[in-house]
Amino acid sequence: MEFDDIKQILDLVREHELAEFELERDGLKVRIKKGAPGHLLVQPAAAAGVPVIAAAPVSVSSREVAALASGTAVAAESDEGESLELAVVKSPIVGTFYLAPEPGAPPFVEVGARVRKGQVLCIIEAMKLMNEIESEYEGEIVKIYVENGQPVQYGERLFAVKLG
């Protein structure tokens, strides 16, 4: 199964608003389940001795959050034993990323800002339409991956949010 095949399946699932879809082809089994509104979770399912890799929330220490925010590499283990959950907000569309509603206006959010579910984080302009991207999480912005005015791709990381 090629990447384009999977992309085509995801487009069909979105188009027909399916809650769940499963396909088995050439010994590969793929299950797609709709998660939060507008987001899909793609899971490889066990088939013909193929190992299943499960995704889990990222756990990092507060020291690692500081490293993440500064753009440096995140260490794999914590000396402090304290762990935090980070969620990554990804672009739902292709377009141009804007942190503020208009030039010269203050940004919707900055690193260190507290956000709540449903709060506007940024705007992505696509085909002359301004699409507000809202947070699905409550927490603190610890990293902004994209610079204002830069193009973004579907699924590209926009923000890291420390949950809580």
C-alpha cells in the first residue's frame, strides 16, 4: 500500500463523514477511526504477524519542556522524575500561517500563554479565506513551530501545548 493510497482513503473517510473504516490488503490491515472533530487516528491493526505500533502521549520533564521551547533537543529521560503531557496542534489545511488577526495586531497566543479549549490560536489563509485554528486542549503554549507569514502543509506541527 502506497502513501497516495492511504491519502486517498483518508480523503474518502472525511468526504463521507465515516466514524470508522478498516481495510486489509496484501497482509496489511489499516483501521481509521475519527477522533476529535476534524481529526483522524490511523492505526495499523495486527495482521499476518505484523507488529502493531501504538501511539501514546509524550511525557517529558519540566527541564525538557524548557529545552523544547528553546528549540534544542529533548532528552529521553528526566532526572527530576516529574513528567508533563504535551499535545501537538497540527495544521488541518495547507495555507499561510498567521499569529495575529491583522498586521500590527497583537498575536492570538505567545509562548507561555495559557489557552483553553476552543480558543483561537492562529489563522491559516487558504485560497483567500481566513481559517481560524482553535485549540482542542487546555494548557500552556510551550513552542510555536512556525513563523508568522510562513506557508504550512496539512499535518504540519504548529504548536506544542503543555496539558493541564
